[in-house]
Amino acid sequence: MRRIVFLLATATGLAANTDGALAGSGPCQPMEYERVAYAICEVDLRRHTVRLYWTRSDGTPYAYLSALPRDLEGGAGRLLFATNAGMFDSKLKPVGLYVERGRELVQVNIKSGRGNFHMKPNGIFYISGGNAAVAETQAFLKQRPQADLATQSGPMLVMNGRLHPRFNRGSTSLKLRSGVGVRADGKVIFAISQEAVSFDSFARLFRDGQSCPNALFLDGGSVSSLYAPTLNRSGNVLPLGPMLAVFETNRAAPGQ
């Protein structure tokens, strides 16, 4: 799988706080955990609507988080933040399962190969019937949930409270990393590190710092991007493939 190198927009106004503490307003907050700075975005599906975006109606990729719609269709809610939604190829096409508004546009990928995506088990973040979940790919295929949206990536970070078996606490492979987890109460946690971290450290952020029994790696390096006005984050500089956007809404919306 060919990978593209991207630039990460400079984060401004992102101050580190004490371990586990969030500050400010809005779903995205600065946080420090185990002396590493993160941006943490907490999503409540009772108040927020999550959308996946990849291409416009004419087939051209959105490519930039800043190019996404600023409001839901019909003005139902404003865009709060957006982030990269998983891995993609040189044409910005998702390399794994991609379901947008109930339509499967890319099939699930169960092939073996090199790179993080193929560090089995990998997994799928999805929303079905107003509930969010992160599941190992094989478990997802066994359950076959009717997903309103789904994006496949890898590796899994946390699986039923256990870290991925290939993670090493002493690893020297340090990179910027982004991921998603779901708490037992159903809240969705998106996290992007503001400095290079190991897989093990990033997984412990979700399991121990954010109480997520299941979490999925979305991507790493300079691909990890965030559009969040409250944190003065303007998004990516070079193109991305699939993207997740979260809107504020006061009512249930299709695809939530």
C-alpha cells in the first residue's frame, strides 16, 4: 500500500493541563496525559451528529477538512470539528470498509500485507441506529450490523480492555497519532497527539486516560489532522482521503 506524506497544521492555543484534566469549552479540549499533550474531542450522539465525507457529488474528493460543509443539510447544526477518518491510497480512496449514509462505497479489506493497516487485528469504527462502536474487523463481519457510517483502519489500539498484543511499552517508534474510541456510556472519543508517541502510550491514553474499552488507530505521522476552531486548528495542508465531521444538532438526524 502506497502512503502519502502530509504536513500537520501548526497547533496554536493548545496548552497542556494536568493529567486527565480538560479545559475550555466545546467538544475539543487540550489535555495532558502521562506528560504528553493531546487534543481530545468528546462526542455525545444525543447532541451531536457525525458524518463521513470523502467525495463531492461530482466524484472529486473534498481533500481538505476546511472544505467540508459548515452546516448540516438544511442548517440543522454547525460544524464543530473534523478529523482524518482512516487510511487511504495515492488516489485518496479509503483502503478499507467505507460506509457513508448507509451506502457501502468501499468493501471491507481482510487482506494481509505490510504497514499499520495490516497489523492484525485491525478494526472498524461505526455508528448503527444511533449507537457508536469500535469492533475488530472479524467481529464486525460476524455481527454484520446495519451501519449508517463505518470506516476501517488499523491496528486496533484497545480490545475489550486489552492493548494490542504487538505493542511494546519500551518501543522507540514515536509518531504523531490519531484514533477513536468509544466509552461504555456510548460517548465517542477522538484523540490526536500533539507530539510523537508510541502505539503503547497512545493505546493507554484511550484505555486508562479516557476509559475506552475499545479503540482504533486512524493514522499517524503528519496525516493526523484536526479542524477545530475552538483550538485554532485549521486542518490539513495537503490532501486527505476519508474525513469525519461532527456537527452540533438539537434533533436526531439521518445517519446519526
